[in-house]
Amino acid sequence: MCDASPASSSVTPASFTSSPARKALSAMARKVFVGGIPQELEQDEELRLLFNSKSHVQRAWLQRERGRNKHRGFGFVLFAKECAVDNLMGDEKSIHVYWNGNRLEVKRALSDKDVSNAENSPSAALASTASEEIARRHFDKQQQQHRKPLQQLQQLEQLPKLPQFP
């Protein structure tokens, strides 16, 4: 296990990561996906500072919507050392970290190839179905929460009107 604390971190020398393929592999091993990011976390720097306490962060960014400054609710963190992700994640597939009372989900980042392989696997249909079920429950809950004030307003409108005095 390497020491990936912020104080001991240093960027990997360029001679070690000379080939483009090696650079890409090294970057993927050092990158995590962070999901569930609320809109209140607006700056890439805030995300970097959150994870810099775990290990030296080379770069952190929020995935932004095209043509808008609003982020899409997720981002990525690239650590300076490969072992930082192992130290952070351990044997877990995902962990949770907290920012201002909000729970953020952290996973090892996957390459496009890994994502397409996962989509074509036999378990992908099951995972897709489970994800759809989770999304459906979430939106049903959101609809119920928005329906309550509307129902209360409709009930108020059904009350007899008070006479108006001049």
C-alpha cells in the first residue's frame, strides 16, 4: 500500500507515463466518479478541496450541460497517485462521502470500453431494470410531494367564499 496522503503526494514523472496508452490507463486508475452532487456545489474547486483531504488531487471537475453553466449532478476527481483510489475505495464498489449534509456517491471511473462491455453483459438487463425501478420510485415520490400542495389548494378553493364588505 502506498502513502497517498496530500503531504506525501507528487505527480507521476513524465518519463513513467510516456506512451498515450499508458497515460490513459494510468488516468483511469486514478479517477473516480462522484454522483449525486447538488447544484449548491457550483465550482470545480469545491469538489477538489473535498477530496484533497483524502489524497492529493491533480484535477477535479463537474460535468456541465452544453451551453449552460449548470452542472449535470456528477463530476470526476483525478488523483495524483494510482493508490489513492484504492486507499479511498478499498474493496467497495461504491462509497458515500458527505458535503454540507448531502450524500455523494463515489465509484471508480469506468472507461468508455468498460461501460459498453457492461451494457452488453447478461447482468446489464437486470441492472437496467433495477435502475429503471429506482428512477420510477424517485419520480413517483416527487410527483406525490408536488401533488400535496395542489390538493390543499384545491380544497381551499372549495371552501365557501366569505362575503366582502365595502
